[in-house]
Amino acid sequence: MTAADPAGRDGNPSMSASTGAPGGPSRNRRSLTHRVRHALRHPKHVPAHARRVARDTWLQLRHRDHIEYYRAVMAADTARSPEAAVGHNPSVEKWERLGRMQFDYLVGHGLQPHHRILEIGCGNLRAGRLFIDHLDTGHYYGIDISPAILMEAQRTLVREGLQSKLPYLTLVADLSFSFLPDGHFDVVHAHSVFSHSPTYVVEQCLEHVGRVLAPGGFFDFTFGRTEGTEHQVLHEDFYYRTETLIGLARKHGLSARFMDDWEELPHAQSKIRVSVRGERGEGTRGS
């Protein structure tokens, strides 16, 4: 949900993301023209946008660091609704559906029970609960910057009866992965993380993720895609060109490719897959 468009965070696009049409990536959601048009088409969204602008202004004054800023955003959103805090989807049904979509996609790309997965921005385990159930005991590792949402993740574990699978749920302050072992994870997964991250956070992740990937492993991430000028809406939503992110991956020794099959799914963000340069990164080891 962007400030001007409730589909921008993690919802369904109003039109295919590949069309460049009104729901596609060609628009600049920060522009005055877009915001006025959207307000005229969707007047019921205006009060929510005004509240976000006020909150953004207040939190920027209190938190100059982006991680601290977004941690405060998540605390406020989680207090309001744990389901809506992850992807800003107000219903449990949408929360479950988007989690299932992420899970089915990775299983379709070779995720097997013996693999190990690191989920960046695991949230309240919207998809994580399915990964945990699917994977062998102790093979799921979820990290997040928000203490509030990790408490909700624990509640999800209890509700789903997954305590015996012994997942790791860890609070982090950055994406350097310095406390994690080399070559450990077959899959690293970040859904709707880079869409809330400025460039320096994205680059920090790409600089270090190759170290924790197992041979033949890959890192999938979604992002808010634009085909025009890269921009942000408030300090919450960031839109990147595909070539920018692929270039950052290559800068840090990673191969990267745009995932065309993800575009066929009902989701507003696009997906890139990266692997250590020289490895295929098409599947996972032993798959």
C-alpha cells in the first residue's frame, strides 16, 4: 500500500504489472498528478493517506535511521492489526492467500523438506508457517527488524501447532548476516522487504547474502518495480528499476535474473532471483 495507492505495498495490482498501464510500473506514485487522480478515483482512501502522512512526519522527526523508523511503523501497524501489518491486507483470508502463493512458488521451484531457508522480513509468518511445516525440524530461520511482529510470529507458531519444528526467529538491526554461518542456506527469501528499503539497505543485503548461500542456492526477493524514475512514497515505499537491482547484485559477485513466471501471479510486486556468479541458481541442491 503506497500513500497514494493501496495496492502498492503488497496487494493485487489493478492491472497486470507488465503492461505499464494504470496499475503497472510506469507510473510515479509520488507525483502530484498521480496522487490527485488517485484521490479523485478513490476518495475513501484520502483519510488513510492523510493519517500516513502525519505518522510519517512524526516518525521521521523521532527516528533518523531508516531501520529505527520502520521498526516504529511496524510496531504501530502490528498494534492495530497483525494481519494488516504484513502487506497491509486487512483480512485473514488475504493474509493466508498471499502466504500460500509465496510457498507454492518456491515449492514449484524445488524447495524440499531437507533444504534450509532464511526468510528475511519473516513478519508474523504469513508464508513462514507453511515453510516451517514443510521443512525438516530446525531448517527454517526467520529474521525481522520488528520485535512486535516477532511476538506475533510466536503466536502464529502456537496457533498452528508448530513448536516441535523448532524454527529460529531472530531480531536483527541490519542485513549483514554476520551471526549466520557461511554456505548454510539453500534458499534465502525476502518478500516485500526491498519495497520498504532505501538503496543502502538493499545493497548491504546483496553485499553479504552470497556468503550465507549454500552451493547451488538462490536468493529470491520481490520489489516495487518502476519503468520510469525511481522514487519513494513517504519513507515507507520504494520503487526501483529492474536494471538498478540487477546491477547492484552483479557489483557484489551475484548473477541475477528477472522472474517472468512470477509476473503471471496476482501480485503487484516483481521478483528477481540471484545466485553466486558461476552457479546455476535454478534450483536447490539435492532437488
